[in-house]
Amino acid sequence: MTPLTATTAMPARRCAGTEPARTPGALKVRTRAGFSLVEVLFAVLILGIALLGIGAMFPAVIREQRLANDSTFGVLVARGAEDYVRGHARFGQDFWNYWATLGQATWGNLSDDASLLQDDATWLPVTVDADTGAAILGEVNRGVSPQDDFRVRVPLADRLYPTAPGGGGSAVASDLAGPSFVWDLAIRRQTALPARTGTAPDKPITRQMNTLQVAVFVRRVDSGVRPPRGQSLYSAMLNAGLGASDRRLPVAEDARGPRLDGTFEGARYSRPMVMGVSFDSSLPSRDRLVLLSSAIASDIPDDQLRSIAAASNQVLVDNLGNVYTVIGVDSRVSQNSGPLSVRISPPVPASVVAGGITQVVFTLQPPAAVRVFTVNQ
């Protein structure tokens, strides 16, 4: 009888590349934890808030970029305007010197003439023709002598930038790009004229020669202006033969202030404004001016004019030729209705004494650039 021998079962050797057979009950499903719906909603909310914040920055960035571009082009346009004034065929030394000898006190019965320079060395905004937009410099003929007729008209076409295609208002293609900037002038004598002695009812008396100072204000064309159908902006601004409903102004105003839409009907060309100011030289800080009231006839309320002049980035030119940028309303002073105190940069020069600053000239639309220069040194 063969004895029983104990044996041990050896596991079957697994062949490479084969898996042991498994019964369905032996399968195990491995799962990975995911995001719940609440977590997804919170993530979407946070992302939305971040995108809103980024989106809110774009208008400010675009605005700052546009202001920077306006400033760059504005300086170029202002220099071009200075070259134009200095190089114009009729703007010679004789023109400026003769105009400098005339003042309101030199005409006995014409003291309200808008084309006469101020005797007290304050600013005179150059008159703009209501129909054509031409700037009018000099004096009209008073019939005293041919020399008295030295008026010069600067066409609106010469003050637009870029200049009109073809040099005028004949362009009618509606797809032509319109002008971006327009420039205007204010002029003053640098020294006040002495008081008149004696009488001279109808003709000027001899006056000392006087240096004239010119301020050029460059403004962007109103942002809301649109050309009428079948016209370009150039033709709508320069073609005086169009109907009033088809005409446009580069910078418009009415009794409420700036229009910003270029409307010709019920509006007028917005030329520089003059406002009385006061300056207290006894204060430790010289960065403050007090806006008073309009120094020229205007149907815009003084409160509205003060608000416009006190706007941030507004530019004021005082009656000494100093240029200031408005920082804003002076929070160090309690402001009530009436005179308005504003902070300016740079401060008033140390050489200016009390009563030395009496007015400022500015534009209703904040300018892209301002340039002040003399023309008959």
C-alpha cells in the first residue's frame, strides 16, 4: 500500500499579460470626489465679480488714453495756430502795433465796441461771426481814414484740425472723417493804457506802443456732433449755404451751457469766456482763486459758469498771462452760493501781489491745450 503523502497546493503561475478571472461580485468601483453644485456656483460668482471689476477699469483706461492723445495733438495744434498767427500775411507788426494803440478810452462814443482791446490789460475773446464761424480780429473802418480798416478774418476752415479736404466746405461725401480739433483766440495788451486826457470824440489819440499777448485755446470738436445725411462734418460746419437744420458747429453753447452735440439751430458758437476772480496774497498757500461772475455779457447763469470753470482739468489763464489747471473745488473753504473757491496748479507766482489778478479767460469745453505768446515784442 502506497503511503499517503501530504501535498501543498501551489498557486497557479500568472502568465505575463493576463489577469485572473474575477467574478462579477468581486468588482470594486473606485470613485473620485467632485465639486458640488454650490461650490460651482460660488466659483462662478467670484469669477463674475472679478470680470466686472476688470471691465469697470476699461472706460477709465480708455478715457485717460484719450486725454493723453488729446493733450499730445492739442500741443501740436496750438503750435500750428501760433505759427499761423505769426505767419499770416496780414498779421504783420504794423497790424499788431496799430491795434495796440487803440483802446476803449480812445474812442469817445464807441466804448462798447467789442473789437477794441481792453484798456486795463484784461482779456478780449476774439469775436466769431455767427453765420460763418470766422474769427474777427482788428477794428472795422470808422470812416476816419483808410488805416482804420485793419480787420482780419480767420476762416473757420483754417482753425479746424485736420483741415478740410480740398480746403473748404465743398466736400459732401458722408463717409469722410470729420475734424477733431478747433482753436480760438483771446488777446490782451500787456500793459494798461494811461487814463485819457482831453476829448477825442471820433478818432483815436496817440498812445504808447504796447505789446500784445495772445492765448490760443485748442478744443476737441463736440463729442456728440453728427453729420446730416449726405454731408460730411466739414461741409456741415463750413458750408453757410446749407439750411439751419443741416449745419453744425464744432463747439456749441446755449443759455444752459455747452451743448456738446454741434447743433446750429437754437445754439451759437462757443467762444472763450471771461470771469472775474480774486486772489488773496496774504494766505500761506497760493494755490487758490475765487471765481466771481462773468466779465462779459452772457445769458448763461453765473452759477453755471462758475461750475464749468471749477471743473477738474479745466484751464484758466489770468490777466497776467499765467496758465493754471484746476484741481477742483477747494474743500478747505466752506462753499455757499455765489463766489466759488478753487484749487489750481501751479500756484500763483510769488511776484503777484494782492489785486494783481482780476480775471481769467477759459472755455466752456475743457481745452486739449492752451498756448500763450506775444506777437509784437
